[in-house]
Amino acid sequence: MDANKEVMARNIRKYMERKDVTAAEVCRSLNIKTNTFSNWVNAKIYPRIEKIEMLARYFGVSKAALVEDSDNIVLSPHEQALILGYRETNKTTQEIVDKILLKDSEE
């Protein structure tokens, strides 16, 4: 298997776990075919850039967080605190933050 496909597959599974969603939920929310998504998660194929962008928005992460090996991503203490605070807050607050971040990234 291609190393890039493996990294992408591992990161998708990681963010699904963090968001506590199933593959069916991701596919339904993003209108992605289950076969295609399964191939991504099993490192058989690599998503196109527009699908990577869609996944990044859905999980509330950067494209780099999906395509790069997380062992190579170094966060500052401030970034770590922000992420921890986000994860520990309630779903309503997370949705508000997501909307703000998505709005900023679309401008």
C-alpha cells in the first residue's frame, strides 16, 4: 500500500473516532458513496483534493491534519490548550465554533 494512502486512512479513522461518528454517518452527511469512503478508510484509494477539503471541514481540522502523519505535526502549548478546550466543551458550543471557523475559511 502507498504510504500516503495509509496516513490518510489512519487519520480519517482517528477523526471519526474523535467525532464519534460511523462511516455511514459521514457518507450520509457528505453525500459520499459508501464504497468510495470504504476504499479511503482501507487505504485502497486516495481522495481527490475537493473530497479532502470536504472531510477537513466536516471533522473541523485542516487539510494537513488529514494528509500528514500526525507524528510530524507539532502544536504549540496554546494550540494544544485550544484543542483540549474544544473537545471538552458541549456539542452546541462545538457547532458554534465550527460555524465560525468554516465561515472564516470560506472568505
